[in-house]
Amino acid sequence: MAEVEKKSYLLSAEGIDKISQEFSAALTEMEVDRKDVLRLRISLEEILESWLSFLENAPVTFLTGRRMGKQVVEIRIEGREIRSDEGLENLMFSSRLLAQAGLTLVRSYKRGENCLTVNPPARQKMGQMQKLLIAILSAVVLGLLQRVFPSDVQNGIRAVTDPLFTLILNLLRSISSPMIFLAICWGIFNIGDMTVMERIGKIVIVRFIALTFLTGTLTAVGVSWLFRTELAIENTAVGGFSEIYQIVLDIVPSDIISPFLDGNTLQIIFLGAAVGIALLILGDRVSATRAVIEQMNEVVQLLMEAIGGLISVFVFFSLFGLMGSDFDSEITGIVKALIIAFGGCTLISLVFMAVLSVRYKVAFRTLIRKLLPTFLIGITTASSAAAFATNMETCEKELGIPQNLSHFAVPLGQVIFKPAAAFGFSVVCLCMAENYGVAITLPWLVTKVIVVGLLAMAAPPIPGGALTCYTVMFTQLGIPVEAVALAVAINSLIDFVMTANNLTCLQVTAVAVSGRLGMLDVRCLRNKR
């Protein structure tokens, strides 16, 4: 580390305050976004406060500088190693969300010191929405322009662009299986321990999972009539039940390796859940295994972040290829998917809010005002991680959710609770099945509900996190791989709406869970100020 500046403190209440101020000043000097500075500072303060009881008055060294050409901030605290499960059960989720937002806060232990290292993200000159809009507009203009060229020239252009599209698609496929396994496994064992699970986790998780699958089921029932279905075929009931029963039985794999080789999503998720539950039950007895899985998850998420940087390029190539082909029939499917997805996602949020308004006698206008700040961040960034700090503040100060519940439910919910995404995924799958002549039967719809529900929970809460899910969904549902290009184009437009509505549904559900547990401050919720 070159040109390092060091400052020394003691780990105390006063020391934490000074370290926090230095930390904030260092990130601000590095031109990190103000909201990102706030999120990292809150995370740092919670970690240091939780360590205070273990290492009170321990020497602390605060360092700023550069490592391998990148800016870094490091905090070193002398003393015994503080395990990740000592007082930080709920913070693990927020740390993971920060990392997925490009705000890496890494904990480690080396040479007798507990280290907290921050690698601030490079300041983005252009937002994700701007990049996607440029990619879409340029792809449409250039794609239509190429149609005026001779066929030989068009073939030459496609010979360059098609392999590049396939390359990015293969990258998404290769990372999807380990990403899904680790996301499910990590999400379960980082609940902390069985005490937290029994006290709060069970109700929160069951509510999140039930509402996600309920949304997928209602989508299948309420929207499928808009598409060409084959539900009235003779003997469908008996044959359909047999196929559905076999799908359930096939969730349990015959061995550990084949699900990853075959890309069987349902079996991969089953394995991830089984391993996660086992690690949660065994606790400290498998601390080494937990560390390995956490590190593997870091690697996969880093790869996902790198691939996520290619989202706009992927969208460009997919739309460019579409514009250069005979796309009349596809355009109809795209418009149909967009209209249904935009309307449906908005309707889901309104229903959630209406139920909450009636149940707790909260003025609908007051509820909208309180939920709007988080919604606006989601719809402009397509990242629930970017809205994390605002989401937490709203839940605690505006919605009357106690801190101990919000610190568990909000981070967990941003990872696994995505009812709007379940709706959006369902609509895209139905549109692509109709476009490519895939039979939409009762067993197909049931499979879709299961696959979409599980993948909606496994998708990373970052811009473009859903892209890997489409390759998996289409393989499971028998939709041709060429449909991924259209799905990506649709997703690039509805991702912002899905994210914003996911956040709204999460806040409403967190209020409902808080009320169910008898922890809700109803007066704060109804307060119009």
C-alpha cells in the first residue's frame, strides 16, 4: 500500500465515533456517492459496536491509501479473532447487499488483528438506466439501418455480432448453477442460528415464500388466458397430475454432481436448501465449511458483478440481431409482455398497499408518501441494494417496524422476496412460449410456477441479476435458447418496475409481519407528518 496515512484509536464508544467520522471523510474524499458513504458508515458502526463487548479498549489502526492501483480504506483492531456469528447475525445480510452494490466491506483476521477492508466502487459516469437506454436506441437505429445493406454485408455483420452474443450468453449459463446453489445455501445459514429462526425467522421466511409463490400461482391463473393454452385436451387431468407428481419426485437428485452437469434448477435449489439448513443446525461445528462457502459465494458474486457490467452490451446485441431479422411477430410479443408486466407489477403493489391500509386503518395517501422514496430509488436504479439504506430508514422511522425486526427482515427480504419479479418472469415465459410455439399445458404452468418462484428468490438483487435466471427457466420449460435475446430485451425495460414494486411489497409485508408478532408501532405507521 503506497502513500499510506495511519491514525490510532482505542475501541470505545468515543473511538467508534471518531473512526466513523474518519471513515466517512475518507470515502467522501475518494468521491464515493453520498448515499453509498452513509450505507457503509452504518455497516461499519454496527460491526464496531458489536465488537465493543469483546475487544473493549483494544488498539485500532485506521489506514487509507491505494492497493494495486485501487483506493482502499482499512481498519485493524488488535485482539482475538471475532467470529462472524458473534453479534452480527442480522448484519450479514446488509454486508452482502453492500457487496452486491459494489460496496465491498470485507472482514478478515491476520497477524493478530481483526481487519475491515473497504474497496470503494469506481464512480460511475453514467447510470444503469442511461446505459440501457443508449444500448436500446443504438441497437434499434443501427439494426434497422443494416437492413438497407446488401445481404452479403448483413451476413458479414451477423458473423461478428452473433458469436459475441453467444459468448455472453454462455457466460451467463456457466455462472447460473453455482450462483443459485450458493445464494440459497448462504441465505439460509446466514440467518445466524436456530434461535433467531425459531423466534422471528420462521414467520418472516414462510410469509416471504408463500407470497412469492402465491403471486406466481395467481399469475398463472389470471394471465394465462391471454395466451394460447392447451388446457382442454382429453385426459389432461390424469396425465397432468402424473407429470406434476413426477416433477415433485424429481426434485430430489440421485447424486450431488448430476444436477450441476445437467443444469437441473429444482435439484440445485434442493441441494442448496439442504446444505444451508444443515450448516445452520450444526453452527460452529462446521465453521470451516461455512467459511469456504462464504468465500465461494464472494467469488461467484464478483464474477456476476463483472458479467453484470456487460448487460448493456448484451441488450445491444440481442436487439441488434432482432432488428436485422423479420421481427414482426416478435414485436407483438414484446409489446404484449411489456403492457402486461407494467400493469401487473403496479397492480400487485396497489393490492398489497390496499390490504395494509384497510387492516391497520392507515390513510392510503399517507402510505404512498411513506413508501415513495424507496420506490423511486428502485425504479431509477433497478437495484434493491441501492435502496437499502432508505428502505431501512423508512421501515424504522416511518412504518413503525422495530429495529431488531427490520435488521433481519429487510436485508433478507431484499434477497429472497420478489413477488413482482415472479410476476414479470411468468409473463415473459408465457410470451416466449407463445412466440416459439411451446405448448402451454397444465403441467407446464405448474412447472413454471415452481421454477419461477424459486428463481425469483435466487436472483441477485442487483441490476441485471435476473438475466442468468432466464437461461435456466427456458431450459426447464422447453423454450428455445433463441428466446433469451427477446427475454433480455423485455427484462431490460421491466426490471426497473419489478425492482421498485418488489421493494414496496417488502415494506408492506414487513409491516404485516411486525403486526403479527405484536411488535408494530401502529401510531408511527398512521402518523401523517
